[in-house]
Amino acid sequence: DVTRRLAVCATPDAARASKGRPGVWAARSGPGLAAGVDGGSKAGAGGCAAGGGVAGERGEAASAAPAAAMPGNVVQRLLAEYVGTFFLVFIISMSYGAFQFITIGFGLMVLVYSYGHVSGAMFNPAVTLGVYMRGGFGSFDLKMPVMYIAVQVLGGMSGGLAALSINDQSHRIPPQAVDNPVVVGGCEVIFTCLLVLAVVNTAVLKVKQPNAYFGIAIGLAVLSGAASVGALSGGVFNPAVGTGLIVAGAIHAPDQTNGDDLLIYWLCPLVGATLAAIISWFMNRHLETLPEEMEPIVDLEGDAEPYGHLLRMAPKPSLAAVCVTEVVGTFFLTITAALSGQPFAVGSALLVVVYVGDHVSGAEYNPAVTLAVALRFRIPSKDYLVVIAKVVAQLIGGIAAAFTAKALAGDVHYPNALPDPMHLADNDLLAQFSYETIMTVGLVLAYLTATTPTTDPFMSDRSPASREASGADWGVSSQVYGVVIGFMAGGGALFGGAPG
């Protein structure tokens, strides 16, 4: 099944399940593999897969695995949310310069990996809402989500005031961010949607557990958003951040503070989170048919265990879900390119959407990649309807993103966003053709090879049976394929500024 080969690559247990052979899974320990809101043994939050490995025997069906760590109690979870949100707002407030978006994105990534095993590392009321809507809290009881949001807002205000005590300009949101509420709101809705999609589809979705890339995807979702719309909306995507910055501003310069800004930075991210939850539900409807005891969302009371084999038990995603995934992924990739003109942000956006949609459509987002996959895997001619549908979906996503960027910014910055260090003529079509051809070959090769199972070099001394039982034969590519694909594209954008 070509459309789900990435997810199979990412879940070694799936391969064994497909062969009907029981085995023993030993998840490699690491900074984040399978937990969530309720600590090391729980799952499903805004950045949430936990630390530590787990092991559990599996026969024909998955059995419950022992907890990797004791779950955090309520006080520990709330404290982790407060501390994480405090440092997030502090980092944002104290970051300056052209590459501020890198500081913010990697700062969030660090915080997610640091506190995911305690609280789920949400640090954001919009993320909390998205996780709640997708069932990540295990029930529809509002008590825990409301407490999370309360401490996140408190942490945001504390972080803003702490930064203000050091630098009285640290509370600033760019002046142009509040000139046009429609532009601000549109930017906040779009990139909050990307952030929450990254959370629910990498950290909450059971078939993606365990994985080590959830924090990278979440941090770089914010990075790409901040690079794209930081100058338009402030790049907040987080009501707790908006509240912290505005409260600090009100204390420092009350006559320059507009209370309407607070409404924008609450309402629009929550709308974006709701949209993300709906999109995630539609993308993953095929997983709803799993047996009741194997529901697709890892909840507050769930045990930490490898769930990848569940993907083999579910039916294939519908053509509609595949097309929606390709539209959404291509949209976010294109709008980041159009608004940011930053190669690193472009690569980051591609990395994020690869991890968001790989288990549904293959996360191709590029007609060249789709054609190469069809040829490489020798798709029968009768299945080329899916290939054509993917290409059409990608074109729709790209065109919609370009017009959206034009409406928001009045202009787009990509391609040719960079200076021309090679002094190439604008009409040098040969240079443009050559560069696009060479780098497209490189991108397609990176896609095809990085999604190929490999042997884990750290376990090469074990017997073949031991390697298979531990998942070692699926190797490091099962975690880093999104990084490879994303930064291959980002590197191509960086080097190709001159030829286009």
C-alpha cells in the first residue's frame, strides 16, 4: 500500500503484524516516545510523547505494556504547564532580530521534550482545546482542560512580566500586527491550525506511537508560522502568549494598549484549533473502525505501548481523505514559502506536514514526487486515478495558498526571495531549468531513500531474529525521514535563490 508506506516504515511492529508473526517489541528509550497528558504512562497532548522506553509482549493482539514512568499527579501537571508557558513567553519576549523565529521554534521544541512526560507540554489554550476535541483527555469532562488553560494564562502573564522587568520593550507586538484585524485574524487562524494539526497527528494519534519526532514537528510548526506572519499578526498562535504580552504592555504603557487585541489573540487561535481538530478527524476517519479497545486516540488513561500495528488492522483511508491531506499539506507548504521567503522556514513547514499526513496519503505534496512514487512502486494503471487525484489536490492546495498569501500580505516573496550572488540574468532559462531539474532529482531521491527501511547501526551486532524482534531492522529512517525530506527542500530553496 503505497499511500501508507511511510507509516509502516515508522512502525516496525506493523511489519511483523502484517506477516502474522507474534513478537516482542522493545521500544528504544529516548526523550520522548509514547506518553502524554498523564505522564510517562499516558498519552496525547500538545507535544506529548513521553520519555523512556517500554516493553510488552504481543501475540495476535496488542497487550498492555507496563508504564514507562509514574504519571504526574494533578499538581505536577499543572506546575509543568505553568513553568513551560512561563519560559515560552519569556523566550518570545526576549527574542529579537531577523532570525527570532528560529529561537522561538527551537525554544518550544526544547520545552515540549522537557515536560511532555509530565503534563503533555501543551503550553497553549488553543492546543489544549484541540487535544480535548480529539479526545486526548480521555473524556469530555472539562475540569482538567480548564485547569490547564488557567495555569497556562498565569504562566504567560508571569513570563511577560519577568521579561518586562529586564527589558521594557520586551512586550512589543509589531505595530502592523494590529492595523488590520482581518489580516491578523486570518494569519492566526491559519498557523494555529498548522500547530494543532502537528500536535494531534504526531502526539495524540495512537497509530503514530511511539515516535521521537513529535517535538520537532511541533516546534517547527511554530517556527514556520512565526517566519511567515510574524510581521503581519505578531505570530502569536497562543492565547496565553498574547495575554502575557498584552498584560505586560498594559502595565508598561497603558495608554498604548488596545483591549481589542486580546480578543483577537484569543478568538482566532481557538478557531484555528477547532478547524485543525475537524481536519484531523476527517483525515483519520478510517481509524475510527478499529475495535473499541483499540480506539485511535491515546487518552489520559491509556497505557504506553507500541500501537503501530493498529494501522495494518484499519482499512485504507478514503480517496477523499487522501486528497484532503494533500490539499492541506501543500497549502501550508506553499503559504509558508509565499509569505516568509525563508528557506529554513520552507523546509520546516515541509517537515511538519510530512509527519502530519504520512499515514494517510504518503505526504507527497508535490506532483514530481507523486509521479516518482508511482513509477518506483509500479502502481497498476487502474490505480492511476489516485495519482491524478493527488496531483489535482496538490495544485488546488498550492493555488489556494498563493491567493491567500496575496490577500493577507498584498505580495508574495517566493521564489527569488534571496539576493543573486551568482549574478545570473533574470532570463537565464538554462540555469533555472538545470537547477530545478538537479534539485528535484535530489528531493525525489531523498524522499524515496529516506522512507526505505534500514538497519539500526546500534544493534548490528545482534542476531537477525533479535533485530527483527526489537524493530532494529527498521532503523533510524523510521524517525528522521521527515527531517531528511524537509531540509532537502529547504536546502534547495536556500541555494536556488539566484536561479529561482
